Amino acid sequence: MKYQEFVQAIDKGKVTPLYYLYGDEPYLMEKCVRKLLEQLVSPDLRDFNLNVYYGTETKGEEIAEAAATLPMFASWRVVLVKKADALSASSLEVLSSYIRHPSPSTCLVLQGEKIDQRKKFFSELKKTGELVEFKRLYENQLPAFIRNEASLRGKKIEPAAADMLVYLAGNNLQELVSELEKAILYVGEGGEIQVSHIRAIVSDTRVNSVFELTDSLGEKNLERALRSLDTLLNDGEAPLLVLAMITRHYRQIWKVRELLDKRTPTQDIGKIAGINPYFLQGILRQARNYSVVELRWIFERIFEIDGALKTGGGKPRILLESLLMDVCSKAPARSA
């Protein structure tokens, strides 16, 4: 089950006694858990009907016992197990016995990051419950996510402002929402959130450094790119987030480069590539500095740096500096 289906089921009051929520998008997962709790357990009865455990410190017997307990003064009891992927094999064995015959008045919710559906526990759970996956949103889904979050808060945000927020905050939904809420407070009771408001609430240093870094790379200006990278890292920006910014920028350049090679009319490129007119002219200019062959090689290097950053294969600053030096130089000739 996808998380959207999970949300729809909750809205319709269709709740099952068992859920295992998993995936790499914690913000959406937590949001759905809050929604489920709002539906099943009123705040004044949570002391009686809500149990929260952690898989790192709880045994299966304790979870199963709580789940088998009848709710007090309510229709539902909720038993929430965070970090369920840390439960021991013996705990899962105990819970396997429970999930074969779950209490119809308890909603047992387990949360983890990864699961192995080949294991007996998950095959048993699927018979009486639901596995709900929370995938990290794709980049092209983020502006719509921001607009929806703004709408839920009674605000409108112009498309260019949503795109800029994605550009500056990346795909961390918690950070995106945090910055959006700052913008809402900044605008107050006024009209829609605009680009100027996003620039106002995000650090000037960060805004300038992010744009200077990506623009410098697009223009193959190594000196400016290294200076911007130095500013971002010294200000505490996470190396993987910096790499995500670089990746996003080159992905847009590649889309535009391919469209230019197809002789797509300029007025159609932004719409086809999904690039807001606010950013399009700069991307068009930079795309002319690269060939598709060169961009393919750059993405090979980005993939290598990503792996090295995630596995500790070198000092992050040195890895990113080497990437900048590579992409600002003439890429080796490669076959198309």
C-alpha cells in the first residue's frame, strides 16, 4: 500500500488492526501516524489507550501484551512501535503469534526504515494487516507538495517561490515545511508567498552561496565555485545536501541540453523540462556550455562522489572540491 492510499483509508474511517510503516521519508510517516491517532484516540484518553514503544529497548512480549489489552472508555487502543526494524528475532517470533489473531479493538502500528518481505513475519502480517511504504518524493513532486502544505495552512505560494524553496532546501520535507512556515509568518495576513519572501526568510549567505555555486558550475568558473563551496561548508551545510544541489542543477541542464539538441522552441523548453521561467534563462545559457556526452560523464562522477560520501571513502570537502574541479574542466572524451 502506498502512503496516499493509507491516508485515503484513514479519511474514510477504514482502519485495520495492523500496520507496518516503512521507507525513507520520515516526515510523511510521522504525519500519517498523527493523522491515525487523531482518528482513533482522543487526546483526553491517550493516557489510557496509547502505548508507545521503541524496538531498540522493548521485547515482543510487552508489545503483544499491550496490544491484547482492551481499550478503556473508547473503541480503539493504539500501540505504536517506533524503530521496529530493531526488534530482535525472538520479539518478532512472539509478535508473529499475535498478528495471526490480532485484537479487533487495537491498532498495532510498527514503524521502521527497511523491511525484508521474504521474512515469515511480514508474510504473516500481510494476511491480516497492511505494509505501507513511504518513499522519498521525487524532485518534480516537491513544488506540488509545498503548494499543498501552504494550502493546508490557508496560504498560496507562487510557483517560482515554491521552486526556489526546493532549490534552497532540497528534498528534506521537514526542512521544506519549516522554511514554508517561516515564510507564512513573514507574510502574515498578506497575499501569496512570493520569491522575495523566500529570499527574505532564508539566510542571505546561504541563498547567495547556493546560487553562486550552481551558477559557477554551469558557467565552468572553478574559482567562484570553490569559493561558494567553502562558504556553504563553513556555514555547516551538509556535504550530501550540497551534492544534492549540484545534482539537481545538472539534471536541469541535461534536460535543457537535450531539448536544445532537438531544436525545441525556446518558449516550450521550460514547460517540457518543468523549469520555472524565473530560472530558465540562466539554465539555457549554461546548458550551451555542455554536451550530452559531457553531462553523462559528470553524472558518473556525481555517482562516485555520492558513494564515497555515504561510505566514508574520503574527506567530504576534498571529495566535493575534486568534483568541482572535474566538472569545471573539459570532461574526457567519451562515446555517446
